[in-house]
Amino acid sequence: MRKTNRIFSVLIFIFLYIPMAVLILASFNTGKNIAIFEGFTFDQYKELFRDRDLLALLGNSLLIAILSTAIATAFGTFAAVGIHSLKPRMRKAVMTLTNIPMTNPDIVTGISLSLLFVFIGTGMLGQKQSLNFWTLLIAHITFNLPYVILNVMPKLQQMNPALQDAAMDLGCTPVKAFFKVTLHEIMPGMVAGAIMAFTMSLDDFVISYFVTGTEFVTLPVKIYSFTKKPIHPKIYAMFTLLFLLIFVLMVTMNLLQLRGDKRKQDRRIKMASRGMRVFRRAIAIICTVALICGSAFLIIRSRKDKITLNVMNWGQNIADGSDGTIDLIAAFEEAYPYIDVNYSEYASNEELYSKLSNGGLVVDLIIPSDYMIARMISEDMLLPLDFGNIPNYKNVMDTYKDQAYDPENQYSVPYTWGTVGIIYNAKYVDEADVTGWDLLWNEKYKGQILMFDNSRDAFGIAQYKLGYSVNTTDKEELQACADALSAQRPLVQQYVMDQVYAKMEEENAWIAPYYAGDAMMMMENNENLRFYLPENESFNLFIDAMCIPYCCQEKAAAELFIDFMCNPEISGANMDYICYGSPIEGATEYMDEYLAESEVIYPPAEILERGESYGFLPEDITRYVENLFLQVRLN
Amino acid sequence: MKKNKSILLSGPYILWMLVFTLIPLGVVGYYALTDPDTGAFTWGNIQDLMLFIPTLGTSVWYSLVSALICLLLGYPVAYFIAHRGPTAQKILYMLVMLPMCMSFLLRTLAWVGLLESNGIINQFLGLLGLGSANMIGTPGAVILGMVYNYLPYMILPLYAIIVKIDNRLIEAAEDLGCTPKQVFAKVVLPLSMPGILSGITMVFVPAVSTFYISQKLGGTDTTLLIGDVIERQFKSAGNPNLGAALSLVLMLLVFICTGIMNRFGSDEEGGVVV
């Protein structure tokens, strides 16, 4: 019995550590795939230390964790002393209040705080950006406080009240007695509470995800946005280093404590054991360092004389310097040294729309697709552009001007264009089946089909398949589309957006509808992948264009950015990375020949003619479609 | 004198907690009862909740199963740790806590790499000539993800209770002629009840509200748990009012569950004392 229990426990510990081992191993892998170990390398670590943005994110996480822990520990300790001397009934009420953030699911805490901040900041004070560093800090302090209080309270209750009286009899003032006696007695509780608060704060994702704005993001929140596309192995390297750091930290804590315990037994008379003293000193040092770093950081932030330009773009939708491309954001910052670009990403037009309409953000430049631009124009969410600041607009090809979504070319400048077709794996999919949208409904490939996880693209495919207009507002037709999607559902492996990369490249799925440019990128990584546009049916021809949203604060700088992107050389360099079509005259001359001549990106004119773009849908229809799609997903 | 003064210390804290925990819940209630377009009062969001009852049911079911599996896996481990020497206890305790401090997003991703159809486990099975198993996208994968992520939340409270059980009680039971099985069933298990209940709560609450595990490990039937639906309302569907209504339901559910657990807990304790 004993022996089986020992074996069982060892197995459980192995179970707990297997994923960690996988991640650590992946950090030494030459390949990008977590499941295939190709060779040993330290390159990921070099990459990690070269990536200043990633290190800055880690710095953000540490800053928030240290600051919120220090504040919550000090605040919570005093509060615990206060609560301790309350009358029992009142004390019980306050402890119930303390328990609320502990028992409430994180998602509810995050949402409630985010709604509060937006409600006060945007609703009552009229601030444009109500979610920022401070809201994040307040949220972290709020969920850290209970850990401190719940750890300090028992120590206060265990403490002999006579101790403090004795100190006061010996001539201490109450304050001095508190620092000399009480604090020493409750120190273990404070340390335990602070450690718990620190680890919770450092790894918190759910609450931070809801209360963070664009200007200050922590590492876990960024990792969430990373995991929508193939994750770079340097993240695993960072994980490994953090793992080592926390491991060493925990071991030292334990050793100190063990030594402290022994000393205490050896020399009972001595009040403060060395272990405790080391602890106290360590805590004091950590707090001071935190406060100094924190205030230095805040001073630097408030002193910044550069303009910050907040750009929000699709994931992987700008050349970032990887794989031999040019880092366009760095190039822009070099061309305009007084502008600092703060770049963030979204995974779908709908996500962008929600982010903007929920309020609480400052965004100066966005790159939505056609139909979303139409919607935003109709809801007064975009500002008219000043073309005096965009001389390069002359380079935009006429084909991409005067589009239905912005008939007078007032609000948008095209960034890329492309098509939606089907990407499939020729190793598994029979060429004879590759004809039209029907492939996505083919029973033969049950469980190997991926589908769009956004309502507009998913419904679009059903509409092309059924021969309806993609801009229909007829509820019966929409219902028929929903039925078609429901019928497809048993065949679908998963509804995805950027995850499609990992799934298709690693051959964990065989068929997926996706955007041509992204398909091209996947095809570069797996030679079995092919892309096609349906032979006889219609398909989506989309244009993503740069716009300035109503919450913009640096309009002139945003227009400079637009102008920069309309330069043929820049646009060509950008397309080398994102693999879409460039709307800029002469850009192909600066592009990789292989891309400039690819039929996936630049299909022949007679095929392009069958393409149809998304137009504007009234809001009630948009919500109707959104609801239908949710029903498809849920049932 | 002194007591009166220290009471004042609790003032700022009470104010802070009121402003940042109670009032936000009120704001959630306000959003839940207003129309997304006009901002006027409406029961519409509450009525729409009916659509999500099956999703809520699935979420509750998965989290209950996960909590029970965690209990079955966690109890022997907690028991094992509690019966080591003091140094070993400290080390093992730390080893249980360590995974909790590491990014749960990345650890879940590691499971994706393990369970994918071309993943590590299937490669391993292939090497052994056992063919491949279909794991990712099944309800089992989601439950596995929950069990893996929240197992430490079960082990730690269980350990804290088991380690406090007075060994003399066990010896007394043995002296009175109990078999080891009887000792466990009549003494150890009833005494560890508070730990079991708090462990179940601590696993159930985060599991029922998760919105990441199901997205990564689930298939079409399981990608949307109630947490995912709420996240969607806020982050992509643009309907925070419906999201707020759903959050209220989730919160209510959790408070009812913890209420029941606490009730059971105090009864059990009473029984032991008698």
C-alpha cells in the first residue's frame, strides 16, 4: 500500500512536469515545431536577448508584480491590524468583503473592473484612454490584498496581546511597539502573503487581459496574442529562464527558512533569528528597490517628449525584420526620430471593432478590411484624412480607389489586397475533389477541415456556395447559410483564425479556407500545401486599408505613417514579408520575383473578375449574423 | 485608546475594497440590465441567457468531472507528502507549487504539442507500433487540460489539512482494533473533509470560468465553454451587455456552489467533534 502510493505520487509529479520538460526542450530546438526535436542549439537564447521588445514586456510584468506586491503587502498589513481590532461582527463583514475577489472567478473580477474603469473614465470623465498602467496596477493590488490579509490575520490572532503591552510598559510608544514587537511576530505571514501575491501577479493573465490598454501590456497578455499564430521558440527560452529563476528563488527561500528554524531551536532566547533578519532585510531591500524603480519609471514615462503613435494592425501584417526582411517600424522611427510607434495587434475585424467601440483605448491608426471600413464610416468612427500630408497617395493604383466601402476616398488609403480561397495538403487531399467550396463539405475529409472563426468570412463562404450575394440582408437566406454551416459542423476539426498556420504547416489538418497571402506563407513552410480559388463560384476579394479612428490623438503623425507606407519601395519590402498584393504602383519592382510573379497573390484578371467584396451591412443584420454564427458554434 | 486608533487603519482598506470589488459588481449588474445600443433598461440580455444554458451545463459538467479526478489523483499525493520528514515535505510542497508559478498559457500549449495528431505522444505510440490515438479536440483533452492546470490547487489544501491530523488519533484507532482500511475510512477521511471541500472549490471555480484551455485543446463541440462565450461578447462580438449578464450568472453559480460547500464543511466538522 505504502509502496503503491509512493509510485503513484512519483507518476503524478512526472505528469506535473512533463509539459515543462517539453517547453524546456523546445527552447534548445533548432526547429520551430514543439513536437519535433530537430537539433540542439542556443540560438533561441541569443534571439531572446536580441529582442528588446520581449525583454521590455518581461520588465513590465516584473514592474507590475513588484509594485503591486510591495503596495499590497504594506497596505494589507496595516489593514489586517485594523481589522483585527474591529468588533467581531464588523470583522466578519470585512472578511467576507476580502473573500469576494478570492471566490469570484477571475474572468468576472477582470470584467467588473474593466467595466468600472471604462464607466468612470470614459463615461463620466470623458477620457479617451481609460485603461492604462494605473488601472492595471489597481487591479493587481486589489487581487493581491486578500492574499496578504489572509496570511497576516492568523499570525495576529496567534500573537500574545501581552507582548505589545509589555513593550509599552517598558516605555515604547504604541507605534514603536508595533514596529518592535508586532511586526516581528507577523513577519512570516507577511512574507508568505507577499510571495503568493508576487507569483499570482507575475503570472496573472485573465484579469490583466481585461483591464490592460494598448500602452502598457504584460508578458502573459502578449503571449496570449502570440499563441494565435505559430509561437516563436525564443518564448520557450524565456520560459526556461523564468523557470530557473523561480526555482532558485524558491529553493533559497526554503533553505533560509530551514536554517532559520534550526537557529531558533538552537538559541531560543535570541528574539530575531538570523534567518528572520535576512528575510526582513531582503523584504526591505526588495520594497525599496521596487519603489525606486517604480518612481524612476514613472518619472521617465511622464517626461517622454516623443510623440507616441499607436498603430493597430492584423497579426503578422507588417515586415518586422525577421527572415531577411526590413523592420519597417524601425525604419519609420528612423525616418521620423520624434515619433515612437506603439504597435499592437488584433486577430479579426470584429475584435478591432469591439476594442474601439468599448472605449478605453487610444489608437491612432488602424488597418481594417473593406466591410469594416464601411461600417465604421457609417458609425462615425473614422476621421477624414488630410491628403496634403499624404503626397504618396498618387502612387495608389486607380483599381483600388473609388471602392464601394469608401466611394469618395475620404477615409482610407489601401494597404494590401487579396483573395480568400482554400489551402489544402496535396499529400492527403485527392486532386479530383479540389473544385469549389464543396471541398469544405466533403465527408471524406471529416475531422481534417478547419473553418473560419469569424462570422463574416464563415457566412461569406456559405453564401458563395449557395449562390447568394455576400451582402444579402434577407434573413431567410442568412438562415439557409446558417443551416449549411451547421451541416458542415460535424466535419470540422476546429474553428480557427491565426492558429491555421500551425495546424496546416504541421499537417494536423488538411483543408482550410484562408487568405491568399497567408496561404503563401504556409506554402513556404510546407511544400505539400496548395492554394486554389473555386473554379466557377465567387470568392472574396478584399482590401485592407489604413484609416484613422475617432479616438486618434496624433493625426498628423498617423498621416505620415500612411504616406510612408505608400512609398513603392517600402510597400514592396512590406509585401515580401506579408505576401499580399500591393495596391501601390511600381511596388512589384522592389519585391522578390518569386512573389511578384506568383499566381496565388496576383491571379489572372479573368479569375479576379469573379471576386466579390464585402459591403456594408446594417447593424441589426450584423448582430443577427453574429448570433446565428454563435448558435452554429454552440449547437 | 490604542485599539481605537488601530481601528482607523482598516478604514482605507474597507473603502478600497468597496470601490474596487463591490461597486464593480454593481456596474456589471447595470450593464446586464441595459440595451447595448440605446443604454435603456431592458430584460433582453437576461432573456437571451436561455440560449446559453446548454453551454453552461457543459462547463459545469466538465469542471465537476475535473474536480473529482483532481481529488482522486491529488489525495494520495497530498497524503504521501504529509507523511514525509519536514525537509522532504518542504521540497515536495515547493515542487507542487512551482508549476503554478509558470505561465499557464505556455503549459497548455505544451499539451497541444503533446496531444496533436502528429504530436509527441502519437510519435511515441508510432515508434512502439501502436498506431495513433485521436486525442486533441476531444472532451477528454479539455478535461485533461483542466486537471493538469488545477491539480496543485487540490493538492495544497489537502496537504495542509492532512498534515495536521493528530497521529495519536490513528494510533488510538489501531489500538482499538481497526484495520488500516477502517482507520482510513473512519478517521483519516472524515478529518480531511475540510481540505477535500476547499480543494474541490478551488479547482471548480477556475475550471468553470476558463476561456483558454477549451480554445486550445477542445474541438468543435468543446471550443466554446461559458468563459469563451463571455470573452467573445467583450472582445469580438461587441456586446458587453450580454457578456455582463453571463458574468452575473457565472458569479451566482460559483457563489451557490461555494455556499453549498461551506455548509457541508461545517456540518462535517460538527460531526467530527461529536
